[in-house]
Amino acid sequence: MNLIMYKTKLFKLSFAVALFAISFNGTAQINTPAPSPAGSVSATVGLTEIEINYSRPQMKGRKIFGDSDALVPNGQLWRAGANAGTTVKFSDDVKIAGQDLAAGEYLFLATPGASEWEVVFYSDISLGGNVSAYDDSKAALKAKVKSSKLTETVGTLTYNISEISENSENANIQLAWENTAVNVPVQVSFDETVMKAIAENTVVNPRNLMTAARYYLSADKDLNQALAWVNTYLATGDNSTQFWNVHVKAQILAKQGNKKEAIKVAKESMAAAKAFEGGDFGYIKRNEDLIASLK
């Protein structure tokens, strides 16, 4: 191999190595932890899905809320998070602090105060964290909510969907950071949806009669209607052997104040539960407890 050919091959090899290095450097990345990592929380309240997405800044020794020397001074509009701010999404129409808010996704903004905050559900989520471009006409809802002091410090901004009520109609969107917590009341409605589903589905599927009856029992609706649905269901085929559904009938009778009949039906449910080879699923005790409560 002569010198010219050698130099040519060496040049081609060097060029290929350089091209590979450029290509590699153009695609490779080094990942490091974000200063304000992404966070999310979601929950179903009633039939409504609530989802919160936000970035989670840390205290890092700073004073967070308070006077002008704080990171987030009182009276100053805040993106309620870091980076692009915080969004809250509702699958259905809700009430926020007693005010109507349509289903959809909103930017959540807040103006802290010494004991009361103003929160804003902002319709244009493209605003992100740029609160300097805030347009009041795009505020879908504003509400005043009380803040409270925490006994323990929360070092990282944290959102939660808390205090879901037993009837699944109420909850709080909670913001907690440093020594401050803010609860934004949320109220959902699902009765109309359930009632519509009952009307439509009990016609095509008799098993839905029991679902409807249980809902009426738990929601304190028309117990006569609930009892009628149960009786219709139990009178079909061998459904009367389903001791778990017979127990529902006993519960309805008890709630109506018909103790004598409720005890009679509870005993029927208990007898069927004892005779069932697959086990009683706890219904022997449920019936015993119901009978004891009626004596």
C-alpha cells in the first residue's frame, strides 16, 4: 500500500469516527432530578373524576408565605405550583365553594392572604405559569377560602383530594406547603345520572332492580318503590334463594318500621345462608345483627 492510499484510508476512518461522535452527541442526554418534579393526584368523588397535575417546588430553607420577604407574598397572584403551574380537571359539572363550574380542565391560580385566600379556576390553560399575562375575563370561577396553620411543616408543595364525605357528594381540593393548608370545597351531583340509569336499565335487565333498590335504600328515597323492585326481582325464577338479596328486603322493611316482617324476612335470609353449600359470605351474622337491632 503506497503512502497516498494509506493517508486516504486514514482520512476516511477519522471522518467516520468524527461523524459517529457528532451523531452520538446529538442524541445522547444526561437526565438529572428536576428541581420541581411533576406530581399528580386523582380521585373519584361520586361519579366525578377529579385530576390535579402540578410541579412540586421545595422549601429549601425559604420562607414561603407571608409578607413581602416571602417567596409567595400575600396579595400576589401565584401560579400555585412551579413551572407551567397547576391544572385541575373535572369530568362533570361541579360546585366550587357553592358556585357552579362546568366540566373541563382549568389552570388553578391563587392569591394568598393572612387568613383567607382567593382561588381562581382559569379557563385558558395555555397561560401556564405566566401569571403576568393574566386576563380576568378568562377566570371561570373565583372563590374565597380560609387558610389554616399546620402543626408540622410540609417541605414540598403537596395537593390532595381529601375529606370525601360518606355520601360521596363533597370533598376538598387541598393545597399544603410550609405551615399552611388551604381547602377548596368541591360538591358533585350524581343523583340525576343514577336515576336516569335506573329508569333506562331496569327495563332491559331485571338484575338492575336490585341495584336500584339498594341505591334507594342508601339514599333514603322512596322505600315503597325499593320494596316493589325487590319483590319483583325475588319473584322471578329462583331468585328468592339469593339470601343476600333477601337480606336487602329485610333492611328495607326495617327502615320502613315494619319490624315484625323485617325479622321474618331476615330469618328466611339466614336460613337460606346456612343451607348454601358455598358459604354464607357473612350473611348469617348480618341477619343476626339486624334481628337483634329490631328487638
